[in-house]
Amino acid sequence: MVETITKVNGIVNNLVWGWPALILLAFVGILMTILTKFFQITHIGHWMKNTIGAIFGDKHVTKHTKDHSISQFQSLCTALAATVGTGNIVGVAGAIAVGGPGAVFWMWLIAFFGMMTNYSENVLGILYRKKNEKGEWCGGAMYYLRDGLGSKKNCKTIGTVLAFLFSCFCLLASFGIGNMSQVNSMVGNVNTAFGIPKLATGIFLFIAVGAVIIGGLKRVASVTEKIVPFMVVIYIVGAVTIICMHITSVPAIFVSIFKGAFALKSAAGGVVGSGIALAMKMGMKRGVFSNEAGLGSSVMVHSNSNVKEPVRQGMWGIFEVFADTIIVCTLTALTLLSSGAVDLETGGLIGEAAEIESSSLISYAFGQTFGTLGSMFVAVAILLFAYSTVLGWSHYGSKACEYLFGSRSVFVYRVIFCVIVLAGSMMKAELAWDISDTFNGLMMIPNLIGVLVLSPLVMKCTQNYIDRKLHGKEIKPMLSMIPEIQEEHEKLVRQGAE
């Protein structure tokens, strides 16, 4: 059975993660960057001020809501909970192990353009979100595919079909990227560091996850806004400490990253062309696994924000990718490359590291500096990262389930999701990751088609915001494509409730 699943998954994986899909991913990011006039650079001060800066000075960002929406900060933390997971630790290590240090460069590049892909997804998510019968916001790629792409001439059927396919793939992905691969990494590292049986950890996680997700998004957001800042800061401190202790090797590391990206050798010492292709492919795949820009996933929680301005929520998408990949993934890469586990000349693993599974490489790197305490630190970090990811993805899956089967199906989905936690704790690591990659790719394609077709709308909405907020023009704001919501939000924005 496992062999059959592995074989079928391998065939599908090669199709959805072939060069056409990766080129589409890069093209959409580049296009959105150009259409928004390199917003992530030209307005870096503005989006920094209105994201991380606003946390400390804008009550609209952090204030808890009394209705079914969540605060902008909670939406960020829940989105980061889903993205800052094992992909930032295990995924980065795996990319370097297979594609060499050069994979890090391609991870950076796809993240740079991915900032604007994620931005565009969030803008479209706010523009097309609706409220369900409970008064909860419902938004995501399925809505802008159905109502946005579907509103184009002769595109109603294709918009509906793509929305349905995206929801199906998202539902499946929530069991892969958002559950099995995370749980598998957790139980493996806890077993290695503390000797606790995998099944015991799985049972504990089954209870810990169920206790939160059964309570719905409000409870998930309440937990993630406490866990995420703590876990990110602690991990950054640990990684920076190791990098500082090997500061003299940092220049050589960057040389290795750029040489590996453009030429020179693959991790396995292959020919030049294959080395570049492997580094590029692994960097892009693991970059997307880490920050999820292009998948259309995080927009489902960003759409639950109490924000009124689509561009405001779009800027949180830029910061999300920046924090996830440019900061956390980079620190992971520098930690591994400075630990002596990788030969900076050839790009291959050396010594004991060559015999270790990729899921344990960062544990090995921390252990080289801090001994047993280092391995324990990474085990706890992965536990927190992966646990928060499972919580975040449970919301994505529940929204896909609601779109497909109605709000009454959500409780059943959450129960099944908890059961899958147990299955993930006993699955082989390689299969769990391969399945996750496949579901990611299947989600990505319909979402990117939607973003591509609706890119002029994102450009128009962005220019509308810049004209009003930065140039002081008195023009009608673009807040929603739903007339009644547009009217309601217009009044609130005039009153200063952004």
C-alpha cells in the first residue's frame, strides 16, 4: 500500500513541480512586482511602519474584536503560525542537503518576488470576502476564483471549477503540509532528543491540537498570538548566537551560496548545469513550502481580519514572507552552513552530517555548539513551530471544507484532522514530505491562474491606496467588490476605522 502511494505520488509530484509550474510561480511574482512598481522596495518604510511598527502604536492592529473577526496582529500570527513551521528548519536543511548552499539563493529570490504574490492574494482576499450565516468572514482563493475570475466574460464555468479544485486541494494539503509532515518532524526530533516514543508524542499532540481547534478560529488566534512571537524570538536568539560564534566563516558562506546558485557544483558533485537546476528547484520548492506565497493558503486567515483596507492587509502579506524566509530561513541556513556540517567548497555534507537524515541536520548543527542542550533546544523549537503550523492549517482546511460542504461539516473535519495527527506521527518522513510537496503544487496552480487574471485589479487597488494615503487625493476608496460591503466599509474608513 505504502509503495503504491509513493509511486503514484511521485508521478503527480513530478508533474505539479515541473519547470512549467515553477516558471508560472516566478512569473506571477515578477509580474505583480512590476505592476505594483516594486512596492516591496519603493514603499518599504510604509509597509514596515504599517505592519511591525503598527503593532506598538496602532490600537486597530492589536485590539481584540467582539464579533467573529480577529485583529490584524492575530491574523498575522495565525498566518505565521501556519508558515513558520518545520519548513523553516527541516525544509531549509533538506534543500541544502540535496541542492547545496546555492539553494538558499533561490529561496531568497522566490521570497523577494513572493512578497508581492502574497500581497496580491491578500488584497484579492479582502476584496472578495463575504460573511457566512454565522457572521464570520469567508475569504480565500476559492472566492476570488469563483467571483473574480468567474465574472470575466465566458469564464464563469472555469472560475467555478478552479475554485472547487482549489478547495479540494487545500483540504488535502491541510492533512499534508499542515499536519502529517509537521507532526512527523515533531515526533522524530522529540524521539531523538528525549527518547520519548513517537506514538506517545502523537497521542499528546492529538489532545493538544484537539483542545484548541475544536474551539474555532478565535481560540486558534488567541493561542497563536502568544506562541508565535515567543517561538520566533527564541529561535532567532539561538541561531544568531551560533552564527556569532562562527562569525569569521560568514563571508565564505555567502560566497558558497552565490557560487552554488550559479555554477559551480551541486551537493552531489554533479555537472554544472544539473547543479544549478537542482539548487534552483530545491530552493524554490522549499521556499514556497516555507512562506506559502503562491499557494493561496494564508489569505484564508488574513480575510478574517478586522481590516477594511485591502492594501493594509496586503502589506501584512509582504511582512509575513519577509519574516518567514528572509529572516528565519536565512538564519537556519547560516546556522547549518557555519556548523561544519557542509563543505563550503563542494556543497556536500561531510563527516557525521553525511550519515544523518535531513530532518536532524539542524539538531546536529546546534549540538555541535551547545552539545545535548542544543539538540534539545531544536526539538523544543520544532515542537512549537510545528504545533503552531498545525493550528494555523486547521483553519485553512476548515474553510475549504466549509466552501465545499457547508458550515455544518467543519466540526467533522476538525475531528478527522485530529485523527490524522496520530497517523502523521507514525508515517515515514520522506513520504510525509513528498505528499506535502504534491498537495502544495496542486493548490498553487489554480490560485496562480486567479492572481494572474485578476492582476490588473490588484494594480488598480494599489494605485488607489497610494493616491489616497500617500498623495492625499480625494477619490473613492476600493475596499470591496461586494457593493453592500463596499458601502459599509467606506463609511467606517471615513470615520477612521481602518
